[in-house]
Amino acid sequence: MIVTFIIFVVGVSLLVKGADLFVGGGSGLALRYSISPALIGSTIIAFGTSLPELVVSTNAAATGNSGIALGNVIGSNIANIALVLALCTFIRPGMIAASGTSRSALTRHTVLMLVATAAFALLAVRGTLDALTGGVLLILFVAVLFMLLRERREEGGVEIESHGWADALYIGLGLVAVVVGAQLVVNGAVALAEIFGIPAFVIGVSVVAVGTSLPELATSVVAAVRDEGAISIGNILGSNIFNLLLVLGISLLLAPATIGSAFDIIAVVLFSVAILPLLFARPSIVRGWSVLLLVGYAAYIAWSFGAVPGA
């Protein structure tokens, strides 16, 4: 069991470092082509920090572990809001207002994230997510991405560093680290599930989801401490869109997934809607709401494990 745990930790470490290299290289290249920080956050960096979810979920689906693939997407989206963003806004309640992101852009990105969540929830009502569902999600993803790229460029308050041609090297090394790390994470997660007799979905929605959300957590907490939230906010909203539409869409083309409990679908919808006070309420309200979300996240994880017979 110790060896399995070490493999899992090494895999998560590679995922985090690989995503960090990819984000650094991708944002550096974008800077050279004069793409604004806000747009970088909701597209390039959102994709980079969603790479762990993408590779882990597709890898899991391809090897017949669709429970981990689905649990990872649902758990990551919940963690991004109720753990990552809630922790950031607890540290800096005024982070959103000071981010430099316009209210109209923030509203548009939030609406797109909620639309993606609603589409997923409606498709999940069938009980089984198949290749047809995956195709619909991918079509919706293309439409959302097109709308994001059409936005006018906006200036944010975050400085982005360009490393010249080394940016391409960072992207390549990051991708390799993410792919290798994802394989180790999936292998370790499956082994842990078997050792403790816990369903793969529960491992995916908790341990794997938090592991693959570490890039968002690290990036966003640093941004909160520095009062530089433009990229961070776009990153979280964009990452949730990428997870539900791109990551899950591709995973379902590889293997179908069964919805184990309607509560998990309700949870991801409720936590997604719960992002609204964090983004639009007064700072005096935001910190209290952040605490409620953190407590709610802990309760959800406890419920997930408590729902397992004998856990």
C-alpha cells in the first residue's frame, strides 16, 4: 500500500509541475502575440490547468475506469469553486473587485460556465452518459470557445513573463510530465480503490479531483495573496467549462459512464450556482460565503465517503 501511495503522490507532483510548465510556456507565447491577460486566463491557462483532468480522465476512460473519469470532472469543478476560489476569496475578499476584470466580461464568463453546467445536468438526467452525449458536449465546447475568442481584448493587472523560444520547450516538457503523471495517478487511484474497497467514482471525485485541481489551487492562491486576480478568475471559470465540455466530451467518446447518484449532479449544479455571491457580492459578504462553501465542500466529501458501505 505504501508503494501505491508513493506512486500516486509522484504522479500528482508530475501533474502539477507539468501543468505549471505548460501554463508558463503558453502564457509566454501568448504574450508575444499580444493576447490580453484576461483572455489568456480563460483560454490558454484554463486549458493548461485543465490538462491534468483531461489526461487523467481520458486515460481512465480508455482503460475502462469511466468512474474515475466522471468523478474527476465533477469533483474538480466542485473543488475549483468550493475549495480553490472559496479559499482565495477568504484570504482576499476584495480580490474580484481589484482584479481589473470588467463586470461585463466577468458576467459573460460566469454565464458560459453556468450554461455548460446546465447542459451537463440535463444530459445526465438520462442516467447514462454515452458517445452521443460526448458529441453534444464537444459541439457546445466549440461554440463556447468561439464566443470567448471573439471577445474584445481587455487589459488585466497581472504581469506575464515571456521566456522567448524557451516557451515552446516549457510546453513540450509540461505535456510529457502531465502525461506520465496522469498514468501514475490513474494506476495509483485504481489500486487505492481496490485496497480500501471504495468505488472508483468516489476516489475520482475526491482524491483524484483534488490532485488534478492543485494547479488551479496553487495559481489562484498566489494571485489572491498578491491581489492579482484577473488571470485567476478567468482560469477557474474557464477550467470548469473545459472540464465539463472538452474533458468529459472526449472521455465519453472513449467509454460511456453511468451516473451513480443524482446527488452528485445536484451538488455540481448547486456549487456552480454558489459561485455568484463570490463574484458579485460585497467584500463584507464574500468572506462569510467563502467559509460556508469550504464547510459545504468538506461535508460533500464526507458524504461521498459515508455513502460507501462500510466506510
